[in-house]
Amino acid sequence: LEPQFWDAAGAVAAVAAARAQADAVIVLLHWGYEDEPRPDPAQVRMGQSLLAAGADLVVGHHPHVVQPVVADGGGVVAYSLGNFVFDQPHEGLALLAEFDGAGLRGVQLLPVQAGVRPRLLSPAEAEPLLARVLPPPRLGFACDGAGCVPSERPAGGVSGRFSSGQIDLTGDGVPEVVQLVGEGVTVY
């Protein structure tokens, strides 16, 4: 939506109030311009303001294309996840966010081919999308009480239709293995 329709002060106050009562705060926003691959300056300002107010994760939707994902301050902003189940065959992202008693511990990006039956993209298929929205190191963010930083995906094995390797989702220094097993995703 256009910035003139936002109640920025109200949104920031609501996030600050939620932060005082919750272990984690996730904000979902309908914002941005359709088919625009970059967030506009108003989205960037709003994302920074929401993180400063205490949001752990800000997730946007509306543009129908994936926009960048950034670690900013103490949290992560995914400006637009693109499409998922939709009649436009664009790419999209699913997010795997890990939380514990200390709050947000990690975010992994799972590239998908949107459509009537979305599917996970292989690493080779996902490379152009990931290069555009998240320069290396990529595929996730590790978070601790001080903030979130991009987390590199070490080389990993192959399981079924995609290879995901390992990533430290909890921030404890020990990478978890993420694999597609049958029709489900296993994290261990």
C-alpha cells in the first residue's frame, strides 16, 4: 500500500506494546508495489521502525515478487515473499523461523516455485532468485540476543528433490541438517 495509508506511529506503538507482553513479535504487512523487485524507501523506513520498536520478524506481502530479506538491528525483514499458492507462476519464498525462550534464533529461506501446486526449488533453480534477494553468505540468518546476521549454508548432502545441507538455525554453533524426506521436511 502507499505510505499515506499507513498509520506508522500506531504500528510502532502496537509493536512496542506487544514487545512488552510477548517473548517474540512477528509483524505481517500488506505493502509495496506490485511486480517491483525492490522495496521502496517507505517500506525500508517502516521495517527499520518496526524492528526498533521491538519486532523480531517483519514479513511483507503484496508485490507478487520476492523482495530482499535483510538482517537489520535485532531482527529480520522479509520485504516480500512473492507468491505461494497463486495463479501466477512467479517464484516465492517460504520462511522457517526458529524461536526459543530467548526469542528469534534463526531464519531460513526456502525458495519455491509458486503456482496451484507450489514446490521447493532445487539449489540450481533457486540460485538466480537468491542472488537477487540475498547476496552471499545466504539461505539463512542466525540470531542471538544482540541481533541477527546472515548465516552461510555449508555444503550438504542430497535428499530426494533438493539438497539443503546444514545451517545453524538456533545460533548455538551447531548446524542443523534440513532434508526433504518423502513429502515432509525434517530438521535435526
